[in-house]
Amino acid sequence: MRVIILSWEYPPRMVGQLAEYVRNLAGQLVKEDVETYVVTYHDYLTGGHDDSDGVKTIRVTNPVRTHIGVLTWVLTLNQEIERTAANIYYGSAKQVDLMDTYDWHFIPAAVTLKKSLGIPFVYSVESLEEHRSHGANSPFNMAIKSIEWLGMYEASKLLVKSEWMKNEIYKIFKVPLEKVKVVSSESPHLIKDVLGVYKSVAEGAASG
Amino acid sequence: MNHDLSVMMFSWEFPPRIIGGISPHVYYLSRSLARNGVKVYVVTCDFPGAPQHEVVDDVEVYRVDSYKNPSPDFATWVYLMNMNMQKEAAALVKSLDNKVDVFHAHDWLVATAGIGLKHVFRRPLFATMHSTEIGRRNGINSDYERMIHETEAWLTYEAWKVICCSDYMVSHVQWAFGLPEDKLIMVPNGVNNEVYAKYENEDLSQFRRRFALPEEKIVLFVGRLVYEKGVHVLVNAAPKILEKANAKLVIVGNGYMKDQLSALVKSMGLSHKVMFTGFVDDETLRRLQRCADVSVVPSLFEPFGIVALEAMAAKSPVVVSDTGGLSEIVEHDVSGVKAYVSNPDSLAWAITRILADSGYANWVRANAYKRIQEKYDWDKIAQYTKAIYKNVLGEYSKSFWARTS
């Protein structure tokens, strides 16, 4: 199995606790014989490529250096994410089983890659704009929520860490409950559960 | 028709959505390419009442829901619109079995859609730069403007070739983004002279009386009444024109300088010799251009100068200031008369040169019309554009992308 993980934070660039979680998961996937790519952002702090632990990490920067907010930064950076994922796809005889994208940042890239190259994706929801911004509904917050909605609509499966989040997603976005899978990060069989979701998504896509 | 290549155009405006000059440009370029054996898909923003998909003059037009995401400001709207445009275009290309040979983006307004699709489908990308942020703003003065400037730079970097509509814009874009010379190609803007044909044999004497006395020559200005269009230069030239010819200045358009200009005309005691019509419909405008004795484009700054081309297509003799794109459109003393920029004396000299000698005026008129058909004909522009696509596809066929995609 070949998987591309899209995450806006990955060690050594750590914004919250997501970076460590993704590194741990990617390392375990490699041990399970999954060919694992991580496509992430770097701000000239690290090298572009890093294949330690067998995880193939590719870091991209934003060609547009000046921004007026996180939205313009994210929406331009997505093209570099797409370019990198497309290079992996074409470099692997067009065989990529799925993408696993963390939070809303790289949803636009995941959606384009799904529509153009037919690679399905899992949307791993760490947190939601609704909770981060305490219900604020300025155009800025609403734009982020609309990207989250797009991700939920286009993803094959949503991965969350708690029943609470599953219910919040159902409540806020009206996503059918069977689309949302709960895998606790504390779970002793975390990797088995995640792989189960990956396999169902890859097989679902293969069978059309 | 048998198509030997296909292009997908991205534009944020396409008729009936008309915001500026890109909409008519993409419309005429697309239909002319289609007439010359190119399969053309246009992906553009939606417009109330316009269908999501239609075929216009053999061009497949797809309109994308472009206001579905709330946006805090215009630039963020642009990038969100590009996200939706990219998503729809990706699905469209896939539904066509990837049978799209090249992508063509018009301005930074569709930059990220074009760049993203180039990489996921591995196809050559073309960019037409109609304008630049640094030119529009006369410098980069804020983070907002710099972000747009850097997006433009990125688009020109990702494009296989960058197309500009005048030699002036070629050198401007080369300077603004530091591009290698061989990346830039000048393909002129076209003008559609067919729209003037129906007025060819029409008796316009009654129509003309709405604007001037039968014995008055019509000196026509068409454009926004803003500083860089130089209308004030024309008004200041009026006394010298009237010394030599019985003329009427007809000024078409609106703008922030309108009140100032009327006050100037009044203070000169020339209210009876200068008429401000405001904005007029296409029909009236084309008739006016047909019966103008001279059309004047006195701009201080002009990237292209489409209004001069339209006057030439309407067979009106033209006087232009010697600047930007206008310098290239008109050959002095052959297809028009050039005047020094911002110089009322020079402008009056050029105008009276046309008005005083009808033989000369007719000669200039005929030369200009011939020039239009030679250089600014949409069919020829489409054939040239097609040749550029083919040339690049030849280069592309030797690249590793052609083998892998």
C-alpha cells in the first residue's frame, strides 16, 4: 500500500501536538510495510527531503512570500502540495492508494488530486473552526468552515479521535455517522484501526 | 470539425459577465481559435441567468459557482474562487479522458487554478498578462499589493510562455518579473471590424445632427474621464483647433474628472463647441465612430489602446499620443497622426492636419483599415496563437512529462 499524508505541521516544525502524532503514525505505517510519504510545509528551517525512519518526507515552501492572512497563505501553498503529490503519483507508476489529510489546510489540494488523478482521501479531523473560534462567524471563519465542509463532502472517510468529535461533526455538518470512524490516539491497536480505514477506502476506490 | 489540438482557457470573466477587457479578449480569441480548428474549453465564473454549460460559437463554456465561499476581501475571494474553478476543471479534464493539450490562464485572477492543473495533469501552461499590479498601482505600496505582485510573478514563472498584447507590455512584464526574453511573446489584441459593417451604407446625417451642426467636423474622444486618458489635453487644444477648423468636440464616457472638465470648458467659453455625452450604448458608440471626422486618443499612459483600433476599424482617421501601446498601433503619417504626450499644441497640430485635408484624411483612413486587417485580425491572431501552442507542444513532446503523463 502507498499512502500520502498531507499535514501542515511535521517535526521539526511543530505548531501543536499534531506534528508528533503524525510522525508516530507515519513511523508505524512504515513498520507495517506501507510506503508512506509525508508532504508538509517548511519555512527554510529544514531541508526539503528527509527519509529517516523510512518515512519519505517532502517539505515545500510557499512561492508567494507576502500574505494578508492565513487563508491566502494556505490557498497558494496548496498548489505546491498538489505539485509534490502529483510528482509522487507519476513517479510511482500512477499507483497511490490514498491520501490522509490532516485538518482543513490541504483540503483544496486533496480535492483537486481526487478529481484529477482519482486518488481517494481520508480527512483526519483534529479540530474544527467552530470550536477554535468559539462560534465566530465572520467571513474569515466562514471561509474556513466552508473548506472543512468541502473536505467532509469529498472525503471517503473521516477519522476522528473521540466519540465527542464524531457527534460534533454530525451536529455541525450533518455528515452521516457511518462516514466517521473513531480511532483514539491512546488505542493499543491504533495502527490496526487506521489501516482498517485505509484499506476500506482504497478498496472502495478500486471497486469504483 | 476535425480538431488537431485542444486548449482549456481560464478567465474570471466571459460574456455575459463583463468587468473589463479580458472578457471580450477571451471571447474573440476563443471563437477565432475554434474557427481555426482548435477545440476550446473556457472555464469561467458564473453570472446570473447564464447557464453552467453552453456552446457559444463552437466554444465549450463552463461556468463555476464562484461565490459559494464567504470571503473577507477581494484577494481571498480570488483564491477561493480558484479553488472551486480548479476542482471543476479537474473533473472536466478527467471526464474528457485527459484529452486537453494545453492550459491557458488570463491574468493572476486565475493563477492558482492554472498552476495547480498544470502539475496534476502535466500539461504546458500559457499565461496572458493583460496588466500588472505594479503598473496599475504605479508601484507596490502594501502587503496586499505585494501578494498579488508575487502571485503574478509565480504565474509567469510557471508558464511555458508568457503572452503580452504589445511590445510595451512585453518589456514592462520582463522588467516587472525579471523574465528571460525568450519566454515572452507579443500577440496583439484584435479588433472585430464586422460589427461596423452594418453601418457601412447607413445614412448617418440625421444621427449626426444630435451631436454637431452639419458644417461642424466631429472630433471624437471615447474613454473614461480620468487623468491618464488625457482628456484635459484635448480640451486645452480646442482653441488652436478652432482657429483652423470649424469643429465640435464630442466626449464620450464618464469618470471622476467630468465636473472638472466641464468647468474648464465653461471657463474657456467653449460650451457650445464641446459636448459631453456620458456613457452611451454600443449602437450609438459605433455610429459615432463611423461619422467622426477624427478620433483622438490623447492618453498619458496606455498599455494597449484598444479604442484606437476600434476607431480604425470604424474607418475613422485617428490621432494618438506617442506612448505605450498606441505608439505601436499607429504608424505616424501613414495609418494615423501621432502627437507628443501631454502637449496641447502638438495635439492641435495633429488634429488640424487631418481636418484640413480630406484627401490626406481618406488616405490615412484607408491605410489604417488595411493595417487592422493585416495585423489586428482575430483570425490571424488565432492562427498565430495556435502556432505558439503547437511549437510548445513540440518542445513538450521531448520532455519527460510527455512520457509520464
